[in-house]
Amino acid sequence: MVAGVPLDGDWARDLSGARAQRVGRQLAGFLVGLHGADAGDVVGGLARVKPTPQASTELLRRRFAGLVDHDRSSTVLRRCDWVDDVLGEDSTALEEVLVHGDLHGYNQLWDPGACALAAVLDFEESGLHDPHFDFRYLPGLVGSIDLLLATMENYELLCGRRLSIDRVMAWNVLTVLGDALWRTEAGVALPGGGTAASWVDDLEKRLHALGL
């Protein structure tokens, strides 16, 4: 057994500045090691898994409008067009690496006092994919975009692979809106509270903070 807590709660919401840099360096180190692993050695004998986000743009276009007002529905439709443009750009030329596939806060185990990563859990969704896919949860895990930017910056420094903030956030859009869609339709509370409408608003704030 490994002692620790998930990347959630008060300690995670307060991550910014130097503490966000410390956590970001450790997440980046884990991802660089994983993305640099020989996929054949790790998953070669297992059934092939293609990690997928919580929804596609086609699904969001069909079903999200029933959850929100007209203005937010229009925002979602515009974002779906943007996601399609971003993820469609040079996608055939993208390098595929071994990704975790589901790196949300509860699949990470931390010592919050030391901001130390103790373990990463649940590799059920691991497979070959766009390296940006493993960054998709980071924008919404804490109260600012500091952790996302710190992790991306340290990742690039450690391995030299350039990352696209557009691609990270496009995967984040599908993750956030897809999560809000299935949970709301199933009558399941959204993690951290809020509604489908407030999740659209929060997502837009993050995108605008990043200049997107």
C-alpha cells in the first residue's frame, strides 16, 4: 500500500506559482518516461486499446443543446468546430506514443505536504496515441492554469518534444463537455459541483485565459 491523496481538494485548488511548478515538474517527469517507453515491451502482448475522450464533437452537437440555454449551446457548437479544426491539422503526421489515457486527479497519488508524486494508478486505458492526450485533464484540476503550463514547460525541457496548447485544450474540451453530458443525462453529480452550464462557462474562462 502507498500512502497519499489524489490531486484534488483544497491542496490542489491552491496550487499556483512555485508549488504548481514543483508538481508540474514531477508530472512532466512521469509523462516523459511513459511517452519514451517502448510500447511493444509494455503493451505488446495485450489487446490493443485506443484511448478515447468522453465524447466526440458529433455527439456533443447532437445532445448538449438539451442541457443548456441557447447562448451556451451556440458556444458549444463553435467550440466543436474549433476542436475539429485543431485535431484535424496534420493529425496523420503526429507521432504516437504510449499514453496513460486516463490521467485524472484520482489516478494520481500525492504527498500534499511535500508536493511529491507517490504513484500513478489505473493503466487500463493505456495505448498508443497523441502525446497531448495525457494533458487533457490538467487545465481543470486546479484553480488556475499554472499547473498545465508548468507541466508542459517542464515536459518540453526534459524531452525536447514541442507541445501545442491548442491540441491539449481541444482534448480538454471533449473531456470536460463529454463528462458534463453523460453525468447530467445520467443524473450523476458533476465532480466538484456545478452544472452543465457552469462547466461551459468555466471552460470558456480557461480557454480565454490561454488566448484561445
